[in-house]
Amino acid sequence: MTSSTLTAPGERPIDVLFINPSSSAQAYQDLALTFAAIEPPTWALLLAQSCRAQGFGCAILDCDAEKLSLADSVARVEALKPRLVVFVVYGQNPNSGTTSMIGATRLAQEIRAQAPEFPIAFVGSHTSALPREVLALPYVDIVFQNEGVYALHNLLRGNLKSDIHRVAGIGYKKRDGQGTSVMFMNPPQSVVPQERMDIDLPGYAWDLLPYRERPLDMYRAHFWHAGFDHSKRTPFAAIYTSLGCNFGCDFCMINIVNRVDDGDDVHAANSRGMRFWSPTFIAGELEKLARMGVETVRISDEMFFLNRRYYEPLLEQIVSRELNLRMWAYARVDTVRPAALDLFRRAGIGWLALGIEAGSQLVRKEVSKGSFQEVNIREICNTVRSSDINVISNYIFGFPEDTLQTMQQTLELALELNTEMANLYPCQALPGSPIHRRAIKEGWQLPDSYAGYAFLSYECQPLATKHVSAAEVLRFRDEAWQTYFSNADYLALVERKFGVQERRNVEDMASIRLRRRLLGD
């Protein structure tokens, strides 16, 4: 195994070590062994490249990819002797910032116990949602209030001690005259503006990732992204072409990392908006990946299929450069432009993830603040699939207005559409989302652990609806998942489109049953 986490004599000392913690075993249960993806730590890569462009020495420790024990992880930190340890607690799934706190808190606690000389900082969506709560953890010294780019640069320019009070965009602790730890929140800092995206977030530090034989071979694509063929899942990369989202759905927290207001009631919908890298810049990053031998790539943008000004020239450059990538991207059912689908397919986008969310139009409009336009979901799915693009349909069970009947409507719609892949989630009040603020104000029961926010964990505790208990929501979701992936029509579709062995692989996945504390397991 080759890793970039050891500094050779004469190389620049490490100013900052970015840690991607491992929480997969608890978050995904037995699915983590074979079926769950292992994604490269996108924000750690972005922050590292940004800091290197400012002249700082950086390293990345990816505990998830390398499957490191706590002891091995601490030993790596001690060998590197970084000035600052930063836990990058992000993830491409909406709940990952919170569920990644499972591994982050364990390792941070161990570093503090075994190597207390290293200052520890946290950055990410959960930290942005609850900065004071994270800073109150005894092993956390510094928190970043938003994406942290400028705050991190300014922090590293100082001595991390006497001048820390001057760094906007962070919270920190120091001891008073009686030795009591006191928390301070500095004024907010801006996020990187549109006009400086290519300059201040200049790409990905791919070379800092660990690998066995070739770059990115320790990362694993989603099972379906590889056509249910395990042999095509690695090497794998994920990349953003834009950051943020223009919408403010109740259940989503992705925009919380854009916050520039440190008020307690701020949620993701207060910070909506999108920023884009230039198409030429992103095409260059994708070409780097292609030259490294990567073929399977996720476009992680929440709203890739939205702004023609950016996606059209990017896709045209991908086509002209003949990168031959296998990619997937997100779209809303009301933003799909049929005329653009041919360009998507020619550029290598073979899958579109559509946020259908609920079978009931009334339920869907309630949680999206009415921002979904009236569209024919069946027609959109058929149009996408007729363009030789597979569909991943996303559904959520347990919205506040859901009943057993409306959840059944959602399942029936999923079975009718019978798309090549479906994600079926229980509704969670994710920290940073509008519905989380509402849950706190109205006294709704929330999970008592980070793992409780993990959709597939043993501790998973979704919201109760106005009509259905949390346990009923979870039971319905799990039974719906089994119904979908054992459905004869679905398995016949997989066999017809992908092959006999691929169907068997899906059946193997469906044979793994999740254990749930809430259901008495």
C-alpha cells in the first residue's frame, strides 16, 4: 500500500493534516463490506489543494479508505507532526456530515488522549449546523462556521494561539484565570465568491490520497453506478462542478456550509445559492482523472441538471476531449430538459438521479415549499430512459404529513416506475435543515446519537409523522426496500439490461437484512 501521509526528509513540514474519519461499519452495517461505496473525501481534497496554493504543507489521512484502527490513525498523526489537525466531516449524502461524526469523535478523543499536543479542529456540514455543540466537545479546540476556506488560510498564517481571536469564521476555546474552558465565536467569514472559485478553490489534491497500485484504486463506486458489476467499481472519483443549491427543501441541509450568519436559528434554506467553477477548469480536472486511469466518476452537485450556461459547455468539452468516462449526476424531475439528454449521454452520463421524494403531490409540495413545478413524473422518467440513460429514483418515507396510505402511494409509484435503481430513505430531521429547526422548536423527538441519523444504521431513528410513529416509518421503509429489490419485474429489468450475474449480485444485496434497535432487533 502506498500512502501520501508520510513526509520524507527535506519536504515541507505539515501545516495541516486533513482527516477523513471512518464511520462506515456503524452507518451501513453489513452493507459496508461489499455493497456500500467508498468515496474519496471531496472536501478534504478541495481544502488541501486550496491551502497548498497558499503555500502551506498539507496531508490527507483517509481512515475510511485505508480501514485504519484508532491506534494506527493516532500513530500516523504523531509521525506527521502537523501544526493543526482538521477533521473534515462532510459527505456527498445529505446525512453524511452528521453520521461521519461517529468516527470523527472517536478518533479525535483518542488523539487528545494519546497525543494532546496537537490542536484539533472540525469543519463540515454538521459543524456548520451546530458549531457551539461541536465546540463544546472536550477534544475539539476550533470549529469552522462554514466551508472554512478563508478562515483556514488565515488561521494557518498565524500561530494558532495568541492571535486566534483575530480569525473570522471560527469558534475556539481558551482557559480563563480559574482554568475553566471558555468558548468564543468570532465574527463570520465569507464563503468563496463565484468570481474566485477557480482561484481560491483551485481543484483537488488527488496526489495526497492513498492507493495500492494506481491512483484512486482504494475507492469504490456505488454498486449500481458500475451496472451492478463489482469489477467495474474501482478506481473511482467524485467531483463537484458547482457548490450549493438554489432551492430550500425542508428535509435538506446541504446549504448550511454557506452560512455567513452565526445566529442560533440559521438553517440551510437561509443560505441557498449556487457557485460554479468555470467549465474549462472542471473539464481539466476530469481530464486529469482520465489520465490517471479513472473511468467511473460521480458528479456530486446537488443540481447539476439546472443551469445550461454551465453544464452545456462543460459537457461539450468532455465530448471534444474524448474522456470516455462513466458518470452519473443529479436532477430534479422538474428541471430535466429533454433536448439536453443526447448531450448528457454523449458526454458519458449514463445515470440520472431524480428526486421524486413522494408519491403524493401534496406531501411533496409541502416539504419543498411549493418549489416543485407540476410535472408528469412518469413522462420524465420515460424520456430519460428512452435517451439510453438509466434512472435512480429517490424516495423518502415519513414526511410530517405522511400517513401509511401516502407512504403506500410512494411505494406503488416506485414499483410502477420500476427504474434501474431506487433509493428509499426514512425521513430524518438532519442538523442544518429547516425541519431540524422546526423539530427543536416543537419538541419533536430526535435521535440521541450521531448514528441515529444514519439511514441504514442499527440506531436509525427517523421522525415520527403527524399520523405514524417513528418505528412504523422505519418498518415501512425497510419492508418497502425489500419489496422493491425482490420484485420480479425489477429483477427481470436488471437481467435484461445488465446481465444474469448482475441480477444475482442484486439478489445477494437484497439478502442482507438490516438490524434495527427501534424495531426490537
